[in-house]
Amino acid sequence: MRVLPGVLCLLLLAAAARPLAQGNDHALAEKVAAKVRDYTSFTIFDDVTVSVGNGKVTLTGCVTMPFKRQEIGERVAKIDGVEVLENDLHVLPVSQSDADLRMRVAQAIYGHPAFWPYASMPRPPIHIIVEAGRVTLTGVVNSEVERSLAFSLAHVPGAFSVVNDLRLDKAPSR
């Protein structure tokens, strides 16, 4: 009968460790996301998604320059708690027509009065990813109306297609 209390203790510790690990992963994900957001070369034309599981951090998304992929990876790898880093960031091909299209979409969205409050933020929440003339909107907006309006405004000349991956957030950071 002495074995049973020992097994019970191990089961309780294992059950308690699972939420603790999830809490640690959530805290680590927040640290990583903050480190990416605070990276001075991170712009509205880059998009990084952070996934964390048991100390393994996975970065996905797109950046406009190879040095950004490298530097973001280096910054994240230095964070306490990051045991393994998988840097799956895609570097968008260099293209003058894509660069011009990024600017036209940004001007169309952030130049619209509905998005002026976002445009004045230090880190505007709508990200514009362009690859081979195809536009993808990512980030957050306050309402379905803003989501639809941004999608509509992104259809500028030269955009072959527009994908709306904007998420709704009740209170984006301002």
C-alpha cells in the first residue's frame, strides 16, 4: 500500500506540471512576440508568427530582407527559456514592382481617414505582405467593418489578388 501514495503523488505532480508548462510557454511566447515587435527593422511589410511548445520556439511568416530573418532569429535565441529555435521565416524576393505595390497598398489603407488612428501608432497593426503581385493583409483591427474596408482598399492597380487574414481584436495596442 505504500506504493499507491507514491504513484498518486507522481500523477498529481505530472498533472500540475502540464498547466505550468503551458503557462511557461504562454509567458515565453509573450516575451518572444515583444522582442520581435521591438526590433527596429520590423515594419508593416513584415509578418512574424510565434509558436511555443515545451521551450521550442517556431517563427513563421515573411520578412522583406535576409538580414531581418537572421537578426530576429538571433534576438529570439537569446531569450531565457528558449531551448530550441526553429526559424521558418520566409524572405520575400527582392522585386521593385512588389516594393511599389506595398507602398500603394499602405498609402491606400493608412491614408484613409478610418485608419488614421492606426497610422499614427508607433507599430501600426495592419501588415501588408506582397509577393509576386499577391497581397496578404495580416494583423488586427477593431471591427468587421475595418476588416472589410482594409480588404477593399488593398485592391489597388497591380495587385493580382488580395487575401484578408486580418483578425478582430477588441483593443489593439495603441
